[in-house]
Amino acid sequence: QLTDAVTEEAALTILDADPIGVVTHYAIHKLYSIIEHLMNGASAVTVASVFYVGKEGILVDQWKALLRVLNKGGKGAAFAQT
């Protein structure tokens, strides 16, 4: 688990060793930031309206790719565990 910022060289080494883990970590971090912002009620936008279409609860197309990565991502999810 990383607690401090890493150097560019270390980041590239980690990316080379576990690209899926790095991408998954980044995606989860950004997703968490979006959800946190929405949950704070800073705008009239809701979590449901960002991720789902209509009352049917169909996942918005733009989020399907991320869901696929998170669901079927490789075994390199160590970075996403932190």
C-alpha cells in the first residue's frame, strides 16, 4: 500500500509490472471522487441520474466499459484494494 506520492520512475515501473491494477486503481479513484461529490449534494444532479437511464435502471452506456473492466479485470487489482 502506497502512502506517499511516488516518483515518475517508480510509477512507470509499477505501470509496467501491473497495468490492469494501475488502471483499475485510477478508475476507482475517479469514480469515488464523482460519487463523493454527488453525495455531498453540491448540485441538483443525483447519483442515479449519473449512472442510470430512466426508471428502468439501465446503466448509462458510458459506464458500461468501466463496469466491464472492474468486473472482468485481471488479477492485478492490488492497487484497487487500497
